[in-house]
Amino acid sequence: MAMLQLTISDMACGACVETITKAVQDLDATATLDADTQTKQVTITTTAAPDLVKGAIATAGYTITSA
């Protein structure tokens, strides 16, 4: 398992978190996410490759501003 800490600048609400969670869990069903919409920080624990996770989040329409 790897842990990724990302800043997603356009994550604004619970629906955003749900969309990001679904995108990541489509790659790795066992992935867990801890998201804070106030700070825009997401911590992801996953077995998927970091580049794949970032790509899935981008494909879902979100911008990663810091990794």
C-alpha cells in the first residue's frame, strides 16, 4: 500500500469527494480516502500506481495542484 497526499484545488464539497473517491476506487476497490474540503487536502491509501491515481482524478475533472 502506498499513501499519497494531494492538494486538489477545485474540490469544494461532499459531491466532489464522492466523485474523486469513485474515480480512485474504480482503480483499486480497497483504496481509502480522507478528504478535507476546507484545506483541499486528500490523503489516499492505495495499491494503485500514483500516476494512475492522479490520472483518474484528472479524468474525473479535478486539478491536482500539489502532490
